[in-house]
Amino acid sequence: MGVRNQQRRAAKKKAKEQRQRLRAESTGTAYPGFGGFGAPTEADRVEAVLRLAARAASQDLPDELDDRVAELVTADGQVVDLVLGSAFQQCVTALWQHGWMPADLLRVVRREHGKRAVTLIAGQAETQLRGYAAATVSDRWHSQLREHDIEPWATDRPDQRLTAWAERSKLDRFSALILAVRVLTLMVELPRLELVAPLPGSVRPGAAGPERRRPSAGSDADERQLGRIRALLAKAESTEFPEEAEALSAKAQELMTRYSIDHALLAAADPAGDTAPRPIAVRVGLDAPYEQAKALLLQQVAEANRCRSVWSAKLGFATVVGFAGDCESVELLHTSLLVQATTALVRNGPQRGRGGQSTTRSFRQSFLEAYAVRIGQRLQSVADDAGRQAAERTGAALVPVLAARDEQVQQATERLFPELGGRTISGNNRDGWIAGTAAADQASLGARQPIAN
């Protein structure tokens, strides 16, 4: 018998033994909440089957998972909906306590299980947040759900929500339960994250603090400045002329730097103890492909705007640490530059080596990394010039003020990520590197590779 056949037979035997063990565990009186007093209720039975289904999903036993879900299909539908809904609520609450936020959870669910799963979890997250007084929940939680344009539950009855979601999603009962169990299993297995925002229910109404996306000095003038920055970046993304995109992006960076300095001086002139602005952390999702190169671009933008960026490759997002206004500037500029980089990348088209083999992927990886490095250099130059002009304009001693803020950002980063390691740039396609550098020179506007978490 060949080695491969032996391996396949051994794998099948092991899977069969696991299924038999799970079936054995489901018999007797081992129902959660039962404890051996009286007969188990229907909810007890459903919860026991759900636990076994989740274990089968976790251990990648599709046949066992199908068997357990088939049991759930034949159980009382309202009881199944209630038990599943309760399990989801418990998982969502635990994830908030473990550092996850709505955008993080929806992003990883979409990546692993698709759009339908997102609609299921978004409804669960919204339901959980509604359990707190609105004034005790930071707006960041609700705004992240609003950005996903969440549809409300089709029914207010908890014992019919899964059924209503399945009908809206055009899923039969079996398929809906399979997906629900897989998503629930994913949520249970997610790792702990750094806590980057006050937990729901913990915000004191009327209290000031770092959660404001803009400092308390914000005014109509601030909104006008932000409007100008957004308008400049929108024009940079839409223009067909690289020189114009470069000028518009550079002007946007100049305004961002001046804006940041003005708020830094204002905060230094009127320190307010515990209510003074403090660094915050925001997570920025980076989609495939070329996530590492996109993370490098984010790092360059963050460095130029007095922030730090930590890339979590396994989870597909980076954490930007800085003062609220600076973090918002980083998000705005990174999004715009990524649009410009993608446009320039597409213009180069597919690539082939001398032997005719495709080199498109390595070309694009190197292109984006070279683009990011060159962008970082140009952004930092613009930011330095704007700083010098601000010092001349205000006559203030900026160095100690900005150094103090940099130290606060560094300390906040170290608290969140006590163990950081470096990540090297992997670009190995010379043509892609040259083209990416040229695109950065022509298109738009620091300089170290992203930190790996």
C-alpha cells in the first residue's frame, strides 16, 4: 500500500473516531444548566447539540457538523433561535471586553465567511450595544456600525430573529444554521486584542477625554479646514495629471501639519490635567492583495503625521496610535494615496519576464513598496517645511511642545504593544520598484517599514 493511501486511511479513521467520541459525549445527562436534577429541557438539548456542532466546526469535521446541524433543524425553531441568539450575545460581549470593536469583528467575519455572515453579526452587535444607555457608549462604537449601513432586524422577537435573517438572506434553514455555527465558532476562537476604546457602558456622561475624534478646541474653523483637506484629496484622486495630484496631495499634507501644530500649541498653552487631550488608537483595515505593502504606505503616512502604525498581519488591520486629529488625518491621506497608487498600478498593466512567465504579482508588490517609501520621504519633507513655517508664523518654541507629544504617542504605543519587532521590505522586482518610485514622484506624497505585531 502506498504511503499516500495509508495517510488517507489513517485520516479517515481518526475522523471517524472523533465523530464517535462526540456522539458519545452527547448522550447521558451532560446538558449545560441541567446538573442531573429532573429531565433536560428542550433548550438544554439544543445548547448541548450546539456545543457539539461548534466543536465539530472547530476540529474541521464536516460530516459531524452536518449531523449536528441536522439535529438543530429538527428541533423547535424558536428555541434554536433563542439559544443561538443568546450564544451570539455572550460572544459579542466577551469580544468587546477582549479589545474587539464592531469594525474589527465585521471585517474578520467578512473575510472568513462573506457578506451574509456580516449581516448576521452586525445585527447581534447592534442589539448588544442597545442594552447600554446611549450617553455611556463612545460614539466610535455606533459610528462603526453606521458605516456598514446595517439593516435592522426584520423582527423584534428574539425567538424568530435567526429565521427572519435566513429568509432575508435567501438561505434555507440548514444552510443558515451551518453558517451561524461556523461564525459562532470563529468568534469563540478569536484572540485577545489591545483595548483601544472605553468599553460600552463605561463612559461618564459629559466627561472629556481622548475619545473625542477632535480636540475640545474644535470649532467651525476646524470643520472648514477639514473640508478643505478632503476637497484637495478628492481632486488629487480624480485628476488625470500626475503633477496636479502631487501638488494637491502636498498641499493637503501641509494643511494637516499646520492643523496639528495649532492644536498642539493650544493644548500646551492651556493644560487641563485629566481632561487634556491624550493619544488614542484606531484600527485601519487593509484588504488583500499586497496587504504588507499597503501597511508600509500607512506607516509612512503615520510617521509624517506624528503617529505610529502597528501592522497585525494575521488579522488584516493596522493600529494607528496618535492624537485624535492626527489619526484622522492619517486615515484620510492614506485612503487617498492608496487610490492614487492603485490607479498608477493599473496603468502599468500585466507584466511578463523574459521567458514569458507572469511577473505581475512581484512587480505590483515591489511597485507598491517603492511607492510607499518614496511617498514617505516626500510627505516628511512637506511636514518639515510646514513646521518651520509655523514656527516663523507663531514665534513659538515648537520643539519642546512637539517633542512632548511625540513622547506621549511613543509611550501609548509601548503600553499597547510592549513587544514589537521589525519587518523588512520584501520587494524583489527591479522594474516594479523603479516604476513605483516614479509613480510616487509623479503622483503624490515616514520613512520606515511598518512595525510587525
